[in-house]
Amino acid sequence: MMLLRYTVGVFLLTLLAFKANAHPIKMTTSKLLYDKKANELILTINFFEDDFSAQLEKLYHRKNIDFAVVDDTEGSMVAGYVAKKMLLKANKKPLTLQLSSIKRIEENVVQVKLILWLPKTKIKSLEISDALLFDAFAEQVNIMHVELPGTTSNVQQFISSDSYKVLKVNF
Amino acid sequence: MNEFVFYIKQGINHITDWQGLDHMLFIITLCAVYRLSQWRNILVLITAFTVGHSITLALTSLDVIRVNSKVVETLIPITILLTALFNVFKPQKSSSLVSLNYIMALSFGLIHGMGFSSFFKSMMMGVSDNITVPLLAFNIGIEAGQLMIVAVFVLIMALFTGFFKVRHREWMLFISGAGAGMAVGMIVKVLAE
């Protein structure tokens, strides 16, 4: 009986002291591919729709962004946000992103596709940094898959709590 | 980083960091009834849990079965609470209850596997051309992380029961009480959301 009371005591103490901090997963996934024919990079980013729309609404003072019907203004907002948070450099020079499409690919997942034209000179190196939604969530994690010629498939994780990180790919 | 290594690392991190506290807590509560000399039983128990969660991790990730994540999030702390209650109220020294422990590990493992799959599916969102290799690597990572947790737990148990001479039953009741307290905290949090 004494031990049972002891267990109940530990139970109550833990219950009072413990703060469950479970939170929904905060993540984006991206894929960077090379289109040899067009000499361009194709960047596909997948966001959780609720997280992304909430952050855009907050930053651009909009209401009820619906990714099923994106107008030009919202398209510019998305492209602008990605360009600000995701830095891509070829041969140490920044690349310009151009929005190709935005679509909802599954429940609560929106996919943004962007195109980056590469310079005609031979690409020796590529630098990528991904800080998408780091401004929204302290626990944000971004996963970047890079599939480029001459490189083995590469995956990198960018974490909000980490210091600024750059993925370097040498061709 | 190589893709296979990346997902192994994700599996280890997922179960060993605070995000995987519920899984960690379940393993600890499950192992709390065993003494250091019963390390073989612990291994069998962990294997049963592994079989359970691997089945549902694969089935859910491959979309063979679909689950409501809210229900799974609620069920996971319930498995911890039930395990803790079982530890406290089961009669001591009963061989049939040892096998009941394995059945619990296996069946509760099925629920935890659905929890692992939420994280795995998030990592695969929109990039899931072929998930077999990442799935295998992620599962290996979870196993490795699980073994690390058990190893650390057993070492701490050996320290308390061997060096500080804490009676094993007191140790088990302490772990079970704390596990139940945290589990109830988690259940309240999930239901309040």
C-alpha cells in the first residue's frame, strides 16, 4: 500500500510538472532538378498549406489565401517570399527565380514550382540556402533534395534553430 | 548527404529528440519491469515492438491504410498509460503475464508505427517518387535510436538498483508513475487542441 501511494505521488508530481509540448510537424520539402535541354534548374517546393497561407497572410496583410485559385497578386507574393527566403547561387552569382505554377497536390499540401535559368557559362558550383518559414516557426525544418548531373543524389536538412547554412554542390 | 544515410539519421533523431518523447516514454515504461539480468527479455520485448511499428509504418506510409492522425496522437499516450498501469497492478512473478507484455509491445507497436508514419509522410510530401529506400532507412534509424534509448535506460537502472541500492520494485513504480503522469498530460493536451 505504501508503494502504491508512492507511485500515485510520483504520478501527481509528474502530471503537475510536465508540460506536453507536442506540436504539429513544421516542415517543407524541396527538390532541385536540372533540365539539360533548356539549361535551367527546376525547383519544386512543398509547403503545408495552413502554415504557408498563415505566414503569407501575416506578412502581406491578406485574408483567406486559397491556393486552389491563386491570382496574380498572390502568385507574386509567393514568388517574392520564396526569392527572399531561398538563396540560390551558381558560380557565386545569385540566380533569379521565376514562378511556374502553384497547385494543391494533396490535402493541406501546396506545391510551388519555380524555374531558374542558368548562365551560359559552365556551372562549377551551386550554393543553396533554404530559410523558408524560419520566420514563422522556431521548430521549422526544411529538407532539400538535389539531383544534378555529375553529383550523386544529395539531401540536406535546414533547421530553423541552426545558424545560417549553405549547401554547396560542385559540378 | 547520401539519401540513405540522411533517412537513417532522421529515424534516430525522430525517436531520440523531444519530438519523439511519447515513443521514448513508451519504451522506457515497457522496459521498467525488467531487471538487468533479464536483458534477453528486454531484447525480445523491443523486437516485438519493432515488428508492430514496422508493419503499420510501412502500411500507412505506402497508403495501404489511412489513419486519423488526431486519433493516433491520442492513442499513443494511452498506450503509455496502460503500460504503466499494467506494470503497477499486475501480480508479481507470473510467467503468463510476461508473454502478455510481449503481446502488449506488439499491439501497441502497431499504434506507434502510425505515429512514426506522420513524420515520415511529411518528409516525403511531394518528393515521394519511390519511398521504399527512404522507408527502410528511416525504420533502421528508428531501431538504432530505440536501442540507444534502451541501453541508456538499462545503464541508469543498473546505477540506481546496483550502486544506490534502490529496490527494483521501487524503481519500476517510480518509472511507471512518472510515465503515467506524462501520458495523462499528453492526453489532456491532445484532447484540448
